[in-house]
Amino acid sequence: QVQLVESGGGLVQPGGSLRLSCAASGIVFSINAMGWYRQAPGKQRELVAAITRGGSTNYVDSVKGRFTISRDNAKNTVYLQMNSLKAEDTAVYYCHAQTYRLIEYWGQGTQVTVSS
């Protein structure tokens, strides 16, 4: 089993920045990819960014150039630096982990609200 605990959400003005963190515990050696999904009211959950243990990353087009995902394997933690935030970034952000056997785990979610 893997447990994921997120932190760092909150309220920020348009153009501002936030940094999300997600700490993994449990059978962490089994984790390959980690990432962040988000779900806005009335919308489907979407992948925002992901990073493999080796450091390969991918992003949804709408956040490219504004968000950066990074990972500290020694701390079993993944980060999402979000800059130039827009109202449309408002959502619940979920940490996600996938093991080498393609088992998926989810965090409890953290609210990000971009509003003036």
C-alpha cells in the first residue's frame, strides 16, 4: 500500500503562485510515476502533470510554461510549482502515484482557488 498526503493548496489572486507538495509513504519503492490531476466543478478529472522516477515529465497543454513538476526521490515527495495562475486553474488537485505494476493510488485532494 501507498499513502499520499498533499499540502499547499489555498486561495491566490490571478497571476499569483502556489506550490503543492505530495509526500508518499508505505511501499514507496514500488512507485514509478507520480503526478497531479485536477477536477473543477462539473468537469472531468484531468491530468495536469506527471513525472517518472527517472525524471521524464509531461504536462497538459494549458499549463505548459506556467507549471513545473519536480520530484525528490530521497524524500518520496513530488511538487507542483504553479505560476501565473488563472481563474480556470481553480479546482481540487489530487496527487497520483502509479506503481511499476500499474496499481494506482490517490491523495485526498487539496483545493486551489484563483480569484480576486
